[in-house]
Amino acid sequence: MLQNEFAISVKGLKKSYKHVPVLADVNFQVRAGTIFALLGSNGAGKTTIVRILTTLLREDGGTAMVNGFNVASQPEEVRRSISLTGQFAAVDEILTGRENLVMMAQLRHLTDPRQVADSLLQRFGLTDAANRRASTYSGGMRRRLDIAMSLVGQSRLIFLDEPTTGLDPEARIEVWKIIKEMASSGTTVFLTTQYLEEAEQLADRIAILHKGRIIVNGTLAELKELFPPAKKEYIEKQPTLEEIFLSIVGKKEVV
């Protein structure tokens, strides 16, 4: 398979903090134009992987390629080809929604920042609130603005680090819809989440990170095959991703 078919390729990635291993021989690939979900408990190393892949943190070993660029030796090229939305909305609350987007378009040296801003405001359902300060936005609106800012410049790859943490169910569904739309337009989405239903709803492939290693990586259908056969009663019950996750992680704990 050609290398450029993968937006991300990670081999033997390692990272320790004060001699405490966080990542140990992490390996995975993300096909371009797909949604890849990385699952893991708190402290599993999900954010560490995101920080390495977005050039915010240096790995201790292994290699990571993003959009064909080496994150260690070609960080500027990587940064120009990606966008990142962290766990907490990085909007300027003093500015209005439109001003936040215009500022981001100017930082990316786009030719018509206001037109870019207006287009994204319409796409994300924020036109009516465009001239309000971001400090007046609800949590869901602030998150939508944050993701909209990540799309300024049409990056080929967007990293979403637990994008729906703290959102109510209605706002979470809104963000899911936006993520699906991004993928349908050809954007590669790398998603970390603790919400198993989120991965189940969105991801083309799901990887489980546990104790610094990828212990499972596959489609939802492939992960279901790892779960014990369903008991046939009156109705054959299919396992949920939560049941699969707990079964796999539980097994690894015993080893």
C-alpha cells in the first residue's frame, strides 16, 4: 500500500516522564479521509500521542509521520498541514465569534478573512451569534466555534482531543454531526475520547490504548468478533463497544 494513503503512520513510539513510561512501542496507521478514534482511560497516554503528532512534544523513540512529514525533523511542514482542537475551547472570550474566526484567518494569511469567517459561521450555525462576545456563548456554541477555528485554512488533518468533554447530550450530538460532515468532505479526523458511544457512532477504525500500548485496532465489526459469542435467548443481543472495551481491558489487567 502506498505511504500517501495514510495521513498518520506511527511505529515504535515511546515516551516517558521522569523515567516513568507513558507510551511503550505504540504502532498504528490512519488512512486518509477517515475518522480514527483512540480510546483509553484517564492517564492512558491519549493526549501524549496527540501532543507528539502535533509537534508539541518530542518523542523518546520511534517514528511518527503526519501527512507524509516526519514530526521530529519536519515540524513546520506538519503544523502547516494540520489543525488541533484540545480538550478545552481555545477561543478568545473577549472577541466576538466573527472576530475569533477573522483573527485565525489572518494568522493563516488567507486572502479574505471576513468571507472565510462568514462562511464558517453559517456552516456551524453561529451566524445569529456572530457579533456577540464568545464569553456569552453556551458550552456547545463555544465548542462549535473552537472547531470552526480549527477548520480555517482547510487543513487535511484535524486532531480532536476529547472534543465533547463536559457538553450536554444535545450539544454532543451537534458536534458529532460536524465531525461526520468534515470526514465526508475528505478531512481526516483523529479523535480521542472517553465516550465509547462517541467512537461507536463516528469512527471508521477504533484503537484502544492501555498501559502505553495499542492493544486492539480495528473496525467496530472486527472488535465485536473479539467479544464472547452472544447468548441466544429470544433475541440475539449484540455487544456494545463499552462491553467490548471492558472485556479487552479487563483481560489485559489479568495478564
